[in-house]
Amino acid sequence: MQRKRYAPGRTGSTARTAVALALGLGLGAGLTACSAGAPADDIAVDAKAGPAAPVAPPGRYRTLFEACGAVPQATLKDLLPGAAALPDAEREKAYRGVAAVTYDTDRRVGCTWKADTPDASHRLSLDIERVVSYDAAVSDDDRAQEVYVRKQLAAGIPVPPTAPPSTTGTPVPTGTASGTASETAAGATSGATPGAPSSTASGKPAPTTTPPGKPATDGATPSGSPTSELTGLEPRVLDGLGDIAYVDDVVSTVGANSLQRAVSVVFRTSNVIVTVTYREQTTGSTEAPDSAELQEKARNLARQLAERLEE
């Protein structure tokens, strides 16, 4: 039998290892060639895909300040005269206020304060909301304007034509009269009932001889006072406060012989909406709290908060 010639360095296991390495190198080269793929110029592009839609800018404010600490103590002393007669511990508690329960203090905060006197009770509330738009095509400011307009219309205050436009595409009601003065006069004289209040062009009853502000109940307000149109204290749009603002003034009957006046000042600055509500309720008096005084105090506080937002 013929023996096989011995080849130095070529044992059986060594040969098998060499074959395996050769196969591995060949397979790797094949995979590399496959992974290289086609050239970039040969990649098909979807012709239907248009340019990316523009993203609306975010609002100016990302956080909110703490509401109960936003009102200076000197202002609280003026708004809550009954707190001065309280014991030290109770007075400090009254000035500290009660924070509103919210789930995200970067989105909404609030606080309330109250103090009573033998003749009247006073209550102050503050609500601060940061509006965020979850629609990339609508900015935070535009969404906040939509929220603000709904609040103003709910208060029965027409939105002036100069208000910032809404971005939803739906026209915002302006509440302005479309007819002329002669048409209004003709409509008022034809079919008018003697002794009944006339109607304005917007369909709302003309103001009667009630205290400044609007009654929240069935007209249980003292008679003989000047009309709101003569005093200029009617609910209205305010100038020089934030981007846009309004004041609401509501008189209501509480119990058998008490009246309450609630003045609300609402303003928007960028994507933040601030609501200041100041209430005074009389005890055993048939005269409503003074509208001018309450409006002045509420507006002064609103201006302080607007200045803080500008810091």
C-alpha cells in the first residue's frame, strides 16, 4: 500500500481551519457588497411628500409664579379691611390665603383670601392660567386668545373689532351694531311698549335705573341710582392692561337683606390669562357696595400682576 506523502504544517485540523477561514472571508465580502446597497441617486423619493408644515412659536411663559405670594401685604390690608381687627394668628392666616388645588402648578395656580367685619365681608380670589396649544399649527398665544374671548363673551361683553384675531378661521363675534342710528331709532319707536325698556341693536335690553354693574338676579337692586352709562362703570373692555383686558361687575342678592357686588378683571399677556375677582357683601343693608371703589381696587391689583409678568 502506498503511503501518503507528509506535508509539514498541514495536519487535518489545520486544514479544516484554513478552509473555514476562507469561507468566512468570502461570506463577509458578499455581505459587505449586499449591505452597500444601491447608490443614493437610485433611491426612490415619494413625490407626494410636500414641504414640512411650519411650527407655530411657543408662548412667552413656561412657568407661573406662586399665587398666594403674588399679592403684597399692603395691598391685602387695603382689600381686606376686616383682617386688621383679627388676632395676630388669625390675621396672618387671612393674609396668607388658601392656595387653589391644581394638578400642575406650571399650568394653573390660584389663591383666595377673605375677612369679615360687622357690616361687610370681603373676598379676593386670584386665578392664573398658562395656556398651551397642542396643535403645531396654532401658537400658544393664539390659543390663549381663544380662551380669553370665550371668557369675555360668557360675561356678556362684546369683543371689539380691534381685538387680536382668532386663528381658528371662525369669525369672532364683535357685538357691534350693524345698523345706523336712524334705523335704531325707527326700530325703537315702532312696536315699542310704553314703560318697557327699549332694546339695543345687539338685541340686549337697554340699561335701566340700576346701580353700576349688571344684576345677577331678578333685578333686586336699589332704585333711583344713576345708570351705568352715565357713570362709565358698566362691564367693558379695558385699555392699557396686558395685551387685552375687560372688567365685569355683577350685583346679586344674598339672603333676605344683603347685597353682594363681584368685580372681575381679566387680562391676557401672551399665553397667560389672569383673573382677579374682588367681592364685597353687605350685612343687613339694602344698598349695594360701591362699584367705583371695588373696580379701582381690582384694577390696581391687576396692574401689579401685569407688571410682575413683565419682569
